[in-house]
Amino acid sequence: MRSIIPSAAILRQHYALVSTLRAQGFAIGSFEDGKLRSGDLYLVADGETPPAAARTVVIGTEGRYIVPSRDGHPARIAFSGADAAVGAGFVRALLAEPEMPTAADPESLALHALADRVAAADITVLINGPTGTGKEVLARSIHLKSARAAGPFVAINSASVNPLRIAVKSRGPPRSKERRDKARSRSGTWRSFSRISSVIRMFSKT
């Protein structure tokens, strides 16, 4: 995840926001060294000059608005102290890389922190939940933070696939030792099965 450089005014006015971003995995830098690095992102208060406009989020306290960065201009957002939690979620969305999920409530932040730890391990993960709750989004986030990020992420809607084919793909047909070893050597692909509960019910009937 990229580094964030908050101005002194941001540290004074939005210290909790900066702490939240640090807890979510962003590295927090300082303006003091005076060097602009190509990958850094900047947080400045309304009225301050953006160091690198296209990579800067300007935070105001008057009104309530959000304007994404366009055509080299900085992104802008404003929120009051009463909306600090939601505002932090929007700031993270403006700073995050494409396809990274965004959250503001403590439960979701804890879930993303767990996802970060899972991504660092070479284990199989089952993400369960009702339709529309973001299982695929979370699976993609884990993939992008894992050692397999350079490989493809394959999302499969299991409800539209023949149940027997799903069983073969997930459990595999009987194999010789040579074929098993070859299969184990493949890496870099995640398969996200939506409606996993339906798949489990299909398996239970076989």
C-alpha cells in the first residue's frame, strides 16, 4: 500500500483520521524531508497548496461534499466532526488503489484487518455470507494483497455452472501421483465461488 504524507494542519485537525489510515496499512510519512516521491499521496487542509495536485486529497470542514481527482486536479472532501467516521471511509476510498474495498465502521475495519493477515498466509479461505454482502470484493482484496497478486483472479458464479463440474473443479477427479504433483505446482489463481452455500448443498447430495 502506498505512503501518505499529511500536512501539519491535517495532523492537528484530523489526527484520528491519520491514525485510522495507519491502522489500515498505509505508511504515514512526513513533509519535513521536503522530497516528493512519485508513489506518495498527500493530505492537506483546505487553503493549503497541494504538493502534487493529482496525488493530493484536500480536506475541508465547511459543508459536506466529495469531488474525485480529475484532469490533474486534487480530490476534495469536506465533512464535520460529527461525520468523522464516514468521512474517514471516503478519504480512504479517495486514497486507495483501484479495486480495494473501503470501510468506516469498526466491524468492517476489523474484517479487513483479518483479510490482510489471511493474505499473508498460504491457506485456503472460505468466505460465507448472504448474496450482495461483498464476498467477491473481499476475495479480490485478499488476492491483490497476497503473494499471488500477479496471477489472475477468476470469479465464478457457481449457480450458473453444472453441479458436477463444480465438484470436479473444486475436489478434482481421481488422479495419479504424477498428476497430483503437477496440479500442486500450479499457483497464482483464485477462484471466487458466489452463492457458496448452494454449492455446499449440491455437494451434500452427491
